[in-house]
Amino acid sequence: MTKTDNSNYDMPIFHLVGAQADKLNYPCYVVGGYVRDVFLHRHSKDIDFVSVGSGIDIAKAVAAELGKGTSLSVFRNFGTAQVKRGDMEIEFVGARRESYSHESRKPIVEDGTLEEDLARRDFTINALAVCVNKSQFGELIDRYNGLDDLRQGIIRTPLDPDITFSDDPLRMMRAIRFATQLDFEICPETFAAIRRNAERIKIISRERIMDELMKIMASSTPSIGWELLDDSGLLPLIFPELNDMKGVEIVRGRGHKDNFAHTLEVLDNVARKSDNIWLRWSALLHDIAKPRTKRWDDKIGWTFHNHNFIGAKMVPRIFRNMKFPLNEKMKYVAKMVELHMRPIALVEDEVTDSAVRRLICEAGDDIDDLMLLCEADITSKNAEKVRRHLENFNHVREKMVELEARDHIRNFQPPIDGSEIMAIFGIEPSKEVGELKAAIKEAILDGVIPNEREAAYKLLLEKAALINLHPIDR
């Protein structure tokens, strides 16, 4: 055992747990992520305790001691218990050993020693334990040199990595996720084992894979994780559409950029400016249809016509396959993918009021996110081109502010809707109603009339008269 800095654990909850464990005569330790994060100076509110003896018994004693306002949840099938009080959440489990069958990552669990419990942990940096019993309070147990790996920034398994990853293939995703979150290196032997066992990921549920991908995407530099998924051979197994974006095809000496590398650059650009996880997913998917739309044209070279529209249509299927929420988040990502070319087209052509109004109308409250994505999409190595595009984007932003203040186009609703048109002319739902409503909208977006009822009503009467419709007498 090694003595740690007790100030990191000199808090009432650790002494309380240790006192209850002493009463039951159980050795008890705080383990795993909390200990790791203490050494990394990272905040961690969830605390896990392992006891050589019943973790449930200690949890019950701790909950009783904490008293009113404390909740206790017992999971006897797993031998675990959870105590919550305010924003504090602590887990208790008895030390255990595990064995696996080849067909499942769910282990057969038996009571074990502390050494067996630490050996079953995924990585050495998570196999650290600190004693909370009074006689040895604050002493660190580090059987697998996890502290050295923390200091050197290394992800390594405590035991044979082939067995570790074959037993529980989700640990391959976790290795990559920790490397991304902590900016650590996966040691060569461990990474080689991930490559050898990549196919085992097929027994893991999409939900569990999605959880790890979300944590990778929330990291400060998410491209690290996607590059490791690619290098490990996991990428084509968990996200074939993204894997298809890799590589450069050359025809008559002309190639196109590697869309996978470009996408990761855009993703990191977005991540530097926004914590919005779904905007980050939009960045990852913005060019997802390029492999499907890639064509060679003898006159202009490589083309990717309509990749934004086709990409938007791919989003729902990708979300279903990934077990992502099929709700407003999905619609948001699809909209970002569909519209991501529009601001680029604006800055390459003349920035007209009409085009800007239409963009604001279609993007609605997500217009600022769309602009951020489009600016992130400028990855040219030509500094002058980048400067020119960003300058033009600023011009578009200024015009957006001006037009929105004047015309109130964001989340646009016409001053006269379809129901009112039917009431004015005494007609049923029909093609004519849609045409008249569209005429009002187009006139406002084109700046022909202001976004006001009086002007809209006058235009309505003019357009209706052309198709022989007249207001009914009131």
C-alpha cells in the first residue's frame, strides 16, 4: 500500500462509509473513476465503493446514518446498492470475480477478493483503490501500476488484453473513449488486441455503442476518437457510412479531397466553438452522402450534386441504426445537413436580400448554428480563400441582423394563412388556396411587399382576381 494525499478523501462521506464498514468488519475501498479523477484533478461527483463483504449491507448502514432525505436502491441480482442524497450519488458492491462465455459480455459473477476485483477492471487507470477503513484510511492499492500509467498518459489493460476485449468487447470502445477524453495514448499491445478482436464488437448492443460515441463526441477533440476507431478496424463495423467516406479517387490526374479527413477537421472546428452535441453530429454527417453522389464529369471534374439533400434523407436511417432519438434532434441534424451548402452559395454569389430572407426563413432559430457549421466547413489550405469566405460570412451575418429587424422573417408565418384565405373567398381546401398562400410568402421573401397584413391582403385580392376568385359578402 502507498499513502495518498488524504486531503482528497478527508471529507465526511468517506469517514462515514469507513466507520460503517468498520462496524461490519468489512475492508472497504473507494475505487475506479473517482480515484482516477482525483489524480487527474478532474471533477467527479459519482463515487464507487468496493467492500470485501456485502456492499449492500454497508449501503444500508450508510443510508440509515445519513438519515432523512437519503434514498437507497438495492439491486440484489447484481449485488449492488446505490445511495443518493442531494446531488451526491454513491454506489456499493462487494468484491467479485467474473467469468464469461464467448457469446455474451454478461459475466457470471461470484464473490471474490479485492485483488480479483481489481484484476477484472477494464484498464489499469481504473484499477486503483483507496482504503476508507480508519486503520488504513487514505492508503492506495495499485496492483497494476495504474498510477504510473496515469502519469504517463497510457491506456492499458491490467491483464491479457485479448482476454479483456474478447470477454467484454465494449471495453474496446471504452479504451478509445478514454483516450479521446483524457488525450491519452493506448499502449501498442492493447491497441493491437483491439485490432485482433474488432469483430467481437458485433455482440454489443447499438445502445451501448451509442453511449460511448456520445462521450467521444462530447470530448474537446472528438476527431481523436474517430481516427482511433478507423485505425482499430472498428469504424466499418459500427458506422459503415462514415467509413465509406475514406480515400481519394484519381481520374486523369485529378483527385478530390479525402472526405473523411475533411469531415473530422470540420467536426473539430465546430467542437472548438460549441458544446452542442447535435451540432457536432451535424458536422460529422454534413457530407455523409458524398460517396453516393460522387461522379466524374469530363468538363468540370469531380461532382457531388445534391449531396446535401440526399444526406438529409440518410439521417433518419442512420439515427434508427444508431438507436439515436427519432425526435426533434434528428430533424435538427437533417436540417443542418440539408442547408449546409446554402450560406456557401450565398457568399460565392451576390448576397441578395431575397436569398438571405429565404435562408433565415428555412433555418429559423437554428440559423446561428447553421452559420457556425458553414464557417467550420471552410478547411481550405489557401489562406486568402479562407479570409475572403469568412469576410463574406460576416457580411451575410450583418445583412441577417438588418433584415430580421426589419422583416421579422425568422420562424416566418404569413400574415394571412390558409384557413383565412378559405374564409375570405368561401372556398374549401384546394390547390388554389396553396397557390395564394405561396404567392404571399414569395412576395414577402422577395421583398415585393413588407411582412404586414395590410400589404398581404391587397396582394391576395390581386392574385385571387387573376384566377376569378372574389371575396364573399360579409
